[in-house]
Amino acid sequence: MIRATLTMQVKAGREQDFEQAWKVVAGHTRRIPGNIRQTLLRDPTNQLVFVITSDWESLGAFQRFERSPEQDMLTAPLRELRESAQMTVHHLIVHIEKDGNS
């Protein structure tokens, strides 16, 4: 499994717009083959910083989406609302739940 992590600083005053736009993007992205889940996080000390995590079945599935015209179209509203962005991609090795399941 692959986890892409995108850290973004949103334009001041556009935080609610960003959250709403992300929900729309996530609603479409969840239908993309290979997508497993997406999460939106917000920095507790800097309200302009958001982190998006997106889990994918494989690096290939993620790259196909990331390089597609559909991705450009879907994420355009998010790009309009941000000041900066940085992405990292990692293989998810182990995920342990509270009850011990992985």
C-alpha cells in the first residue's frame, strides 16, 4: 500500500472554502481505481496548514491518477486556495489499530 501525504498552506481566510473543496475532490477520488482512503487533517497550532493523506493499493495506481488529466481537473479548486504545497509518498508497511488488528 502507498500513502501520499500532501501538506498545504491555505490562503488566509479561505480555510472553510478549502475544506469544502476538499470534500468534493475526495468524493470523486474515492471512485478512482486503486484509491483506498483519504483523510484531511489540520494543524492545531497553525490554522492555515492542512495535511491530506491518500492511501492507494499500489504505487502504479497512485501514479496513474497523479499524472492524469482527471487529477488536474479535480484538484484545480484546491490549487486556487493554497499558498504552498509539499508532497511525500511512502510505502505503508504496518498499520496497527487500537484492538491490535493490522
